[in-house]
Amino acid sequence: MAAGSAIQIPSRLPLLLTHEGVLLPGSTMRTSVDSPRNMQLVRSRLLKGTSLRSTIIGVIPNTSDPTSDCDDLPSLHRIGTAALAVQVVGSNWPKPHYTLLVTGLCRFQILQLLKEKPYPVAEVEQLDRLEQFTNQHKSEEELGELSEQFYKYAVQLVEMLDMSVPAVAKLRRLLDNLPREALPDILTSIIRTSNQEKLQILDAVRLEERFKMTIPLLVRQIEGLKLLQKTRKPKQDDDKRVVAIRPNRRINHIPSTTEDEEEEEDHDDVVMLEKKIRTSSMSEQALKVCLKEIKRLKKMPQSMPEYALTRNYLELMVELPWNKSTKDRLEIRAARILLDNDHYAMEKLKKRVLEYLAVRQLKNNLKGPILCFVGPPGVGKTSVGRSIAKTLGREFHRIALGGVCDQSDIRGHRRTYVGSMPGRIINGLKTVGVNNPVFLLDEVDKLGKSLQGDPAAALLEVLDPEQNHSFTDHYLNVAFDLSQVLFIATANTTATIPPALLDRMEIIQVPGYTQEEKIEIAHRHLIPKQLEQHGLTPQQIQIPQVTTLDIITRYTREAGVRSLDRKLGAICRAVAVKVAEGQHKETKPDRPEVGEGEDCKEHVTEDAKTESISDTADLALPPEMPILIDFHALKDILGPPMYEMEVSERLSQPGVAIGLAWTPLGGEIMFVEASRMDGEGQLTLTGQLGDVMKESAHLAISWLRSNAKRYQLTNASGSFDLLDNTDIHLHFPAGAVTKDGPSAGVTIVTCLASLFSGRLVCSDVAMTGEITLRGLVLPVGGIKDKVLAAHRAGLKRIIIPQRNEKDLEEIAVNVRQDLTFVMASCLDEVLNAAFDGGFAVKPRVERLNSKL
């Protein structure tokens, strides 16, 4: 170091290579160091050095340090800045690196690169000397005019800022106290300039050239501030403060006007937003609210959290489809063809859609219907909603309501809450972009309820045709018209839907499919879909209808077709393996020594199995196409059958009867078993029964006890008192499944009558119906699902209440032809139909009582 005020840098300097940012003399810069050579420079020079000389390094701009020590150094920038390392901070996250705070001292020129490893060191020549600032002898007049002009612009720029900010006041004092020759570098690092412009200033070694290049930059900054103050004249003080506050983020720096230009861009966005609001077709009430909010937004500083909330609200209001809709396709014939192509059966649904189209042709402003499809899983409720949207030519949006327990999911949050957002209804309208879509409210029967409110109650306004024309979301806080939306809800059962909500919807039952319908669905839709998904063609695999029937009856037990679809997928995967192996074998040369004959057998057709295989080399050939899936192939692919027709086997002893039950998954057959033993006259019920079913069991035993003599029913000791020294145990298998309802009454009576009479109930008879103490049979629900379950199980005769005869019209003709229905109005008729040869009744002897 030289004596006095002059600074003489060392002739050899270690070089710090930087790619981002340019350090000018007199300014301070914070830079991150993570490359190998720069890290070695910090460790070896700055952290281990003990003298002031060791903290002086050369900062080379516009040069990237290679990521590996093995790579050669790139060409270095000719001019650099000698800098004093003021601070070193190390960190290991996200990777090891150092952060340096360096202050520029003077320019230098690289004369010769002395070494590259472990960090570059160069011989340098100092270009700026501080003694020149006080002993200037060249061009006093020309340089004086340039420095005065520069000083005038610098003062003008600073005075346009807020002088109450300490950093601005400090800069104003520096303009008067620092030598004029040092100001170009300092002000260039403060105002908004690009790295390329800073590089030009750094390369300007001559002071005169430096002044000439810096003055246009100051003029440009001043003009930018003037333009900003003109466009936002009422907020001049705020503009100054926003610009002047930023110096605190840097050390020894006054900010550029980056935020000014960002504010200007935001101001243009606000103007555009206001224009969109005025040109939108929103309602008068919504327009009034939006104009009020845009007026507040203009007066609001961007730093306020409410600024972003208000802007998001206004952008949502603009994006909503207030008056935008799609045109319905109202051609009924085309709609019928499209629905028939997409879905087999479902006549009720198709009829209701065609009715809506017909009325829409006659009346344009028809309100959208609110339908609720109720049926077991897998019958196509969701997919038919998508088909309805496709038929009408409308947009489709699905809202899954399963497990939703917050009413804000439907109505949205009020904007006073942090993180508020609109509800799913408004969000869906924003997504589809029209005001007449088809909304599918999926699983409406599985809505929850919590401390955050009841979403089912929030849906009352949405699904009420008399109210939803002015639906008010908490977030919007203005009415939106939902009357043109076609709402379709889906549910597995109506038992869990609140009555008020159920009353607002048009219920359409979607029953389970018959075996014939499943076969048609499989061959029309499921098999072609699975073949396409697995890359197979009909020329490679054939699944006859007999095989499909075997899959339906022996491998699935459901009301829908989801399990059937999965089984067909398993078959296609197995065939895909065989086809791929065959293609692989075709590419191999024939080898005569093939000895794995039995392992290579292919289940194709019965004919293929019976053929004698004389040549063992033929076993290595690919399987014959198409591969025919028969019962033997099913057993190989899907394993042994999961379900068997065991009805006759289970009715091989007295005290067993078959009932019919309804579940959300469709109808099911239910076995009722009874046994008796010596005891104290107790009735034991097992099988997770509900209160109603327990009461039905007590009703059945009471009716049988009162009619024991009539039907000659006795206990083990021959007494007509059936519970005399006798305990009865009634069991309903599938004990893990909760059961309830009155429809098992006739089945319990038949089961107990079989137990006490010692006679077997017919193996092909199932029954359902509610009973009374007088022996009447009352109607029950779910007749169609129960009849389909009996048909799937192979039963032939079904006993149903007389008053349920009207429900048989909903059942397909082919199913009714396969079954025999017995209409019973009293238990006498039930017992006569349940036992072979009827159930004998002892004739009553008329007794004449003397009145003497």
C-alpha cells in the first residue's frame, strides 16, 4: 500500500470470476460463490489471510467460472475492479457456497495470467489513481463543463425523490462532498442500468468518456420519473416514497426505478381490467359492485395485502360467464341414436332426456331440470351424465361431493377470511366458461356434516328451481343465475339424503342390469374397450357369449358391470402375454430339440385339445389365431369359479328359507336359518340385525304361536306352545353385514314353520314381504332389484306381496318369463306356495254352544 491518501493495489491479484452483476469503483455488491476456483480463492486467500493486503481481490465481470477444476478458464474480460472483501458468509444449504460483500476500489487491467489453479492469479496494472482527483491538469474547461452538467442532472434526479428518507438525504450530501470524478461510477451503480451499460462504464478508462456515457443514463432516469409522476399525479408523494424506500435492501445503494415501472405496468393492467368490467355482460348489481371495487383498487397501495385479494376478485368477476351460453342440439332423433350408442338399457333416463329436448323445442327459456339418479355402483350413472351433456351439445363439469363436510365448499368463503375462494359451483362455471353446462353432483348421498356447517343444507338453494336464479356465493356476494344449468345428482341410496334436499330433486331409479343386459353391454362396449386398451384385435381373441355368461354368473356377483370389466381386462392381459410370446417365437429359428411339450400347451378350442401332437417342434410355434376363450381357459386365467349355485344344497334340512334383500349395491338373496333346543323359551337373534328386523322376528314367532294348533305345529315335546321348554335361535348369514328392514317377515315365518313342521322349503323359492300380527302381507320396496337378484341366483319362483304386483311392470319381459310370481296377501298363501303340496291347515270344527 502507498503512503498518504493514494491507494496502490498489489501488482499480483487473485481473480474472482463473476457472471451476474458488474462491480464499479465506489460501489458495493453482494455475490454468491459456489464454483470450484472461486471457492478455493475464498478458503485459501480470504479466510486464511491475516493482513489487509490479503482481502484485496480482483473482480472480473462477464466471465463464468467453470463448474469443474479440469475445465480450462474462458477468456477473461480485459478490465476488472480491485475490490475489498468486507464480509464472508458460508452456508451448506442447498449446497456449499459463500456469500461475499465486496466494495470496489479502482479499475485495473490484466497484463498476464500467471496461474489458473487452484484459483487464477494475474499480473495487473492499476488504471485509476485517487491522486488524480485532486491534481487534475488536463482539459479543465471541457471537463469542467461535463462535470457541471453531470452534477446538475444528478441533483435533479435526487430532488425528485423523497428527501425525508435517510438514504436519499445521505446521497444528496454525497453529491456535495465527494470529488466529481468519483460520481459517474457511483451513480451508474445506483440508477437502473443493464449489465452491458455498466460494462461500458467500466471499460471507459478516460474520465471524459465516462462522463459522456453516464449523462444519457441520468437523463433517461429523470424522464422515466417525470412520466410516472404525470400518469399518477395524485400520488406523487407515494411514488417518491416507494422509489426511495428500496435503498435499505442494499448497502450504500439508492434503488433504481424498477418498482416505478412495475407500478406503471400494474396501472395499465388496472385500466384494462376496468375496461373489461365495463364491456362485460354482467348484471347491473354485479357491475355496480365491480366499479366500486375498481375505484378502491386505484387508491390502494400495491403493498397492501388487500390489493391482491381485490384484484383476484375482480378478475374472477370478469371471467364468469354472466351471459355466455352454448346452443343446445335439439334434434330428438339424433339424440336418441347417440344415447342408444353410448348406453344399453336405461330406458327411463333416455326417456327423460328426450322429454326435456322436446319441451326445449317448444319453449326456449325452459329452466334446467334437477335430476337425481339413484342406483347401485357400476350401473353407469356418472357416464350417462356425460352422455347427456354430449347429446345436448353442452359443456360438462363433475363435482365430487363424497366426504365434503364444509358448507363453504358449496357457497364459498367470505372475502374477510385469509385464503378465501369461491365455492365449487362458481369455480365450475368459471372452468366451463358458459352459464348453461351440465353439472354432475356425484355421490350426493355421501355428504358429511361438521362444525363448518352442513353442505346438504347449502345445496338447497342450488337445487331449488325457484331460488337458484339468484344464487349468492359468499365470495362473490352478488347473485348469479343458475337456472339454465342442468343439474344431475347421483346417489346409491336416498336413505342418507335429507328429506328437504330429496324433495327438490326428480328421482330416477337406475336399477341393476339383468344377465342378458350385461352380456349385451360386455359385447357392445366393454370387450371392444378392453381390446383397444391392451392392443389386441378381434382376429387375435374371441370371447363368445357363453363365456361371458360364465364370467357373469360364476366370477361376479354385482348389480353393475365394474367387476365384469375387470375380469375381461384380466383375460385380455393373459392373451396379450400369449400373443407377445408367439411373436417372439416367430423371430427365432426352429430348434428340433424341444422337450417342453406339456408346458407349451395352449388352451384354445376343444378341437385343438383333441388334436394329436406328433411333432414336438410344433409346440414352440405361436398359438393359433384367434384364441378362443372357453370355460377351460377361464379357469386357467381367472382361477376356479368364485360363486356356485348352492341353493338346493343349502335347503337340504328343515329350518332354512331364502329371503330377498335390498342393498345400495343392488338386490341380494339372503338365507334365514333356524334351530331349536331345550331351554326356557328364549328367542336368540344373530347376524347384526337392526331393530326393525328384530321386531319382525318377534312378530313371526307370535303369529306362529297363535296359529300352532291350526297348522299342527309342535315343539320337541309335542306341545302346541312352541316356546315351552324350547329355545329358538334365528341366524342371518353374512354376520359382518348390518341388516335391517321389515321385508324379511315372511321369510322368518316360513323358516320357523319349516323348523316346527319338519318339512323342507322348496329350493327354488324366494320371498319378501312385511307381516302383521293378523297374518297379512304388506308391500315392500326394491322389488325390481330383489327380483333381479333372484334371477341371477337361478331361482324360479318368487313370493311377493299382492300390492307389489304393479312393480313387476318395471322388470324386463325376458326376466318375467323365466320366473313364476306368487302374489300373496296373507301368510296362508305364503306357506302354501313355499312348501311342496302346500301347507296343510287343520279344518276348524264348528261348535254350537248351548245358551241354556
